[in-house]
Amino acid sequence: MEFSKLCISSLLYLISGLVWPVIVSSVGINYGQIANNLPSPENVVPLVKSIGASKVKLYDADPRVLRAFANTGVEFIVGLANADLAKMSDPEKAQAWVKTNVQTFLPATKITSITVGNEILTFNDTSLSDSLLPAMQGVHSALVNLGLDKQVSVTTAHSLATLETSYPPSAGAFRRDLTELITPILNFHAKTGSAFLINAYPYFAYKANPKQVPIDFVLFQPNQGIVDPLTNLHYDNMLFAQIDAVYSALASLGYKKLPVQISETGWPSKGDEDEAGATSDNAKKYNSNLIKLIAQNKGTPMRPSSDLNIYVFALFNENMKPGPTSERNYGLFKPDGTPAYALGIAAVDSFSNVSTGGYSQNPIWQPASSSTGYLSISAATVSLEFFVQGNSLMCACSAVRIRYPFINFPYATHLRGSLNYFHVMTDEPIKFTEPRALKFSGVSRELIW
């Protein structure tokens, strides 16, 4: 798919007011690629920036992706495939993998962690389970030998199914049959300073028992919540209860201080007839409310001061994933770059409620020259308000405010910069009463016609 088409569809959708809420810096996005219709990684960069995500988690170490995101400042977790675990106990193979998949891309691409396998302990595969810790140790040793262990950590992502008990949260405990496997892994985390990663999906709990699990409790909607009888802590959403159950399970094995990150959570926008709750409306509520909650900078009831490091699943719908329909419909975006559903919670008031100094109420975007690709903004034809925050020029257009970073503003006649991301701002606008021209670097001129 052409970059211009991707940007056009995304831009038009966002300008219509159906915008993704401003993502706080502690939120990441899972970028899976089990599909045959996804845009190239180069075209994904502006999409990731458009939602403000500062962290991306991969399930491999795709060199195309890592090259595309070089010098963007986006942090990456790269993945070692389950099939490669056994090889990593060989020091030479482990070091070769790290050199090829990590060292090659540093420091231009900000790789901060490696996940060794995904949900290994719940595969019921003894060979895989036995290979997990040696693989983690092998990769970490390779990082040490290459002098990279201070900037790149080693971890693995677990399913919530590793828990035997999750309710009440204070009684959280790991499965007894996994204790011998998981305890030395926790010791590895403690020694190396890496985080414990858990994939937590309240959707699965609701899907399994929709008549007993209150939908509002899993969607972060107003509800009575539950009270943990042992701690008297109140929970108004299931995700926080699940996270605290993990904290309790870690504490029960003597690892109370291990940091926890939510490596996956999300909600499908579509499912089979027997997949209760898999709707676009519920997906919108779950993800929108989740971001609102994280933006409050509050931890869980059990750990109110701990950061919530959460990776939303997923960036795209993936049409080649096996399993029920829901598995192919967790994406925030369709492959063409348009949102899979309207997340519109971040639109600002329309210009009917904003002083425009006599500007037209119907924005008209026109290219000043098809040869230069400049976008002409004229006071006579466009209802726009500009304001400055730091080194950025802000532009309020219709019902959303669109943020572009610029250099040498406000003295440049032609303001040059890259289309970066959309952001709701509340600062007082600075109005321009004369034409200005904006240059969208690297974006096809087709975008501005």
C-alpha cells in the first residue's frame, strides 16, 4: 500500500473527530505481523507516532522494522521465537543472535529488552519449558560479553494462566506444577534487574463466564467493584485485580520487589457467535478507558505508587492468525491505516465555540504548488488557529488539534517539519492573519490535495 494512501485515510479519519486518545508515555503497543496485507514498516512509523506510542513490542527482531524506526526515539522490545530457545544454550549461537538482531541496530534503534519466548510455561511442552531459563541465561551472557547488558534486559512473557489462584487478588499464587520452573526464573530477574512480564486479558474471563462477570467491571466502566476480604482493598476493574494477583503470587515466592509489566492486554472488536463481548463498542470502551486510567498516573490498589507499564495488543488486525475470529481482530487499526473502530474521546470543542477572529468556519486545505508540495493556509479560506508550545507549532483545525514539530518557528516564512502526531492541546491559541505555508517532509503531496 502506498504511504500517501495510508496517511490520507488516517488523517481524514482523525480530522473527522474519531481520534485515538492521547497516549501517555508509559503505554506501548504490540506490533504483530501474522498477516499478508500489512503496510511496510516505513509506513507504520507515522502511524505509531500518530497515536503517541513511545514503546513498541515485537514478537521477533524484524530487521525491516528496526531499521525503519531508527532515530525515532521509540523504545523496542524484540522477541526471540519459541523455536529458537534450545539454540540459545550454546554461547556462540546466543552471541551470534544478539549481534545480528540487537547490536547491529544499536544505538540508532532504541532496543531496551529481549523477550525470550512467549507464554512458554503454559504450552504444556516439557522440552520448551526446560529450555526457557538456559536460553534467558545464554542471551544475557551474550549481552554481558558484548557490553550491552546495562542497556538491554532479558525477560520472557507469561500467560495469566500461570496462576493457580487469582481471586481475591491478595491470594494470587502460581500453579504448583510450575513452581519449580518459575522460581529460578524469578531469581534470574532479581539478579539481572529485568521485569516480570504478564499477558493479562479480562476479556477471556468475561468470555468464559459472561453471565457471572459484570461487563462494566472488565471494561473500566462505572460499577460497584469488589473488595478483597483479606486486604479490604477496593477494585473497580478486573485488570488491576489481575495485576495485583500477580504481585501477590510473586510475593508468595519471596519476590515482592520484582517490577511487573503488562506485555499484552486488549479487547477484540469482532468474534464468532460464541465469543461473548467481542464487539467494536466493547473494544472501544476497553482501550479508551484503559488509556484514561493510565493517564491518571495511578498504580493498582496494592501498588498505588508503581508505574503501570502496559503494552496494548495490538497495532493491526492480523488476518492470518489461527483460532477463533477474535484472534484476528484485536487491532487498533486495519491494514489500510484506518482505525478498526472509533475511539473518539479526544476531540476538542468545534470552532463554533472558539473565537476565530472572523475566519471561515469551514476549513479549506489547498496546495500552494503541486511542484513544491507546500500546503497554503490562508486566513481568507481556512478556519485555523495556531499556537506555540516549546518548539512546536500547534494548529487547531475543525474539531481536533493537530500538532506538528517545527524548526525556527515563528521566524521562518515557510515552516518546515514532519507530520508527526495528533494531540489535544488546551493552551491559548496564537492567531495568524496572513498566509502561512507548511511543508510535510517525507509525505507524498497527494496527502495535501
